[in-house]
Amino acid sequence: MKNDADVIVIGASPAGISAAFAASAQDIDVTLIEQKNGIGDPPHPANTFFQGMFDKTSEIVHSEYVIREMAGAEIVSPSGSRIVVDAPGYIIDRRKFDEYHVRELIEHNVDIHTGVTAHNIIKKDKKIQISTSDRTFTSDIVIIADGISSKLSALVGLHPTKYPHDIAWAVEAEVEADGIGEPDFFEYHVGSIAPGWKATYSPGGGDRANLGVFVRRHGQDVSRFFDLWLERFKKQKDISELRIIRKHTGGDPIATIPNRIVSAGIGIMVTGGAAGQSGIAYGMRAGEICGSVAAKAITQASTPKALAASKTSAKVLSEYPRLWGKEFGSEYRLGRSALEALRKMDDKEIDRLVGLFAGEDVNQITGTGSPTSKAVRVMRFMLRRKPVSALSCLPSIIRAGI
Ligand SMILES: Cc1cc2nc3c(=O)[nH]c(=O)nc-3n(C[C@H](O)[C@H](O)[C@H](O)COP(=O)(O)OP(=O)(O)OC[C@H]3O[C@@H](n4cnc5c(N)ncnc54)[C@H](O)[C@@H]3O)c2cc1C
């Protein structure tokens, strides 16, 4: 019996779409299954990224989905000290962003099935069978991109994230107030206002903005932190009238870290939030790597026998975690350690730490190069600038395992 496709991707997340695109670019048959009735409909609340991160993908940013270009971000401590980071970024219209990518998939002949939910994945007669709300699909390789707390990965016995309990649970609201959208820097407030990650202010232009909290290890309902953030924000910005247009909730896999993201011998790969690969841009790059490796496994097998022997073999598909680890491993580990240090510091310690960098050109301090060399430069700067303050932060940093 002929397969429905060589590769089937489940979930039209940024990673899933990029995996489907990268695989189809190698001229193999690709099917994408998405449970929503339309891709990007309703749109996912994630709608910002930085140019530096997007540069890791093989794409360029297109003006048709950009709402606003941003100059960078300010990291704000509990007492109001600020680190200003010049880093061009974007606020995007997520619906248009997803529509743009769907058009690309159609041009690449990806067979898209929306309104179809995948229920189970089994291997039978050397093929993978996916039972869905529509019918059973078959393929040789399946890429799971169904988002955080991936149900499908659990069904096939994979634990694709190392620290699943470290998802940052979020409440984010689109809000309206006079001139609230005008500043051209994002603001990320750290400390007890949003333990473990950040409270955000993304000015969307004119009278529109997004306000959110992303909190780790305080349960999934973090609305109490959002309410506190809203009150503090209104006070800080001296805003009396602010209208909430829409609220979103969800999880950000920021500190969850990939674990086993390939099922040896079965032909299953996991990508995006499901695999602890967080964010739009880094998710897209992870999806590109995943889709290219899947396609390579298909095209390398020249005969049916070779196909059965090598296509789904651990050796071929393990290229994916290897290549991902080479590109992102140390950055993710350092990022997690930094977030863990933040989670373990109290507001006074965070104030001291942010105070060390306030008024400094952070890009100058970090310089260029690998994440590790940047981290070493930052530590050196801290020790040179204010050894006593730097050393007072060390216990928390050590507790976090940097
Ligand atoms: C409120 C909020 C705001 C955020 N803002 C940002 C931001 O501004 N920038 C940023 O980079 N990151 C942001 N993030 C993080 C970001 O959402 C994720 O890291 C990123 O979207 C990666 O997506 P994902 O892989 O988790 O999958 P998702 O985007 O969740 O996509 C998974 C897809 O799979 C589909 N699916 C699930 N199960 C099935 C099934 N069984 N069958 C078929 N289809 C299925 C879903 O319908 C969905 O379309 C935000 C997160 C939250 C919660």
C-alpha cells in the first residue's frame, strides 16, 4: 500500500511549518495536519521576535506581516534600574505571518489538512500510521510539532523535554490607552512581579500595546501576577484609563530544554515547543533542521530494502539532535542557568545585579562570538566593575548551576 506521504508533520506551529517547508524543498511528499480549522486562525498570541534570532533561520523578515519595527529592549529591575539593549526587533501580525507561510507551503506542494486532529501514532507493517479525526494517514517519518506538553510524544513514549515542569505559564492581554503604543523599546520587568521569567510591555504603535506575565513554578493560573502587573504598570506610566481588548493564556517552553527528540528506529521526530525549542524564530530554525534531516533520510534510501533499513534508523535521524545541539546546545543551557539564577534571586539581589549594568552598552560588553565567550565577558565585566556586588550575586548564580 502506498503511503500518504514520505513525511507527515503534525501541528502547524512555527517549527512544524518550517519542518514541512524544509522537507518539501528536497522534493519529497510532505503532508501537514493541523487541528485548527485554519492555520493561524485564531492566531497564536506569540507576535514578537528579534532580528538577531530570526537571522538564524534561512528566511528574511517580510514587510507584509510586520506591524512595527522596534529598537530594542529594556530590562527593568524591581526598583526601576534599567539595562538598555539595542537589538532590532519586530511586532508582527501573527495571522498574516502564518498566512504568508501557508502560501509558501502550497507553492512547495505540501498537502495541508486543517480541521484534522491526530489522536494516535503506531508503527505497523514497517509504516507509521496516524489515526486522526478524519482517517488514518501513513508515512515513513512523522514529525510531531504539537506544542508544549506534547500529548503525541507522550503516546509514543518520548519525553522530549528535560524540565517539563519549567514551562513559563502566561497571561497576555491586548490593551488600549492613550499613547501606550508609542515607545519603540520592549520592556521586560524581572523579579517577584513575574517569578522565574518576566512581565512584558510591548508597545504596538498608537494607542495599542500588549502586557503580559510569564511565570515559572507558580502553577498554570498566573492571573494574580497579571493583575498585580497591570496595577503596577498603570501606576508607573500614570495611566488612569486602560481597556483590555483580549486576554490570552498559554505556556512558553523557555527553560524546558530538549531531551529525547527522536524515537530510534520508529521514525518519529519532535520539534518546536513540544521539544523544548522555545520561541518563534528558534522554533523555526529547529524545524528547518528537523525537516532537512527527515528529507535526507528519505532521499538517501535508494531501494525499498535500503528504505526500510536506513530511513527510520537511529543513525540517520540522530543527525537532528546532533546538529541542533551543535547550533543551540550551549546557548540553551546558559539561558536556562541564567533563568534559574533569576528565579532564585530576591528583588534586592536582582536590583544589585541590574544596577551593575545600568547605563552600560551591553552589546559592547558581550561582544560577538559563542554564547559561552559572551557569558565569560559578562562575568569579567561584573567582577571588574563592582567586585563586591558581583560576588554578592554569585551564591544565587552558583545555586542555579552556571
Ligand atoms: C501568551 C504567549 C505569548 C508568547 N509570545 C511570544 C513571542 O512574542 N515571541 C516568541 O518568540 N515566543 C512567544 N511565546 C512562546 C511561543 O509561543 C512558543 O515558543 C512558540 O509558539 C512555539 O510554538 P509551539 O511549538 O509551542 O507550538 P504552537 O504554536 O502551540 O503550535 C502547535 C500547533 O499544533 C496544533 N496541534 C496540537 N495538537 C494537535 C493534534 N493532536 N493534531 C493536530 N494538530 C495539533 C495546534 O493547534 C497548534 O497549531 C509566547 C507564548 C505564550 C503562551
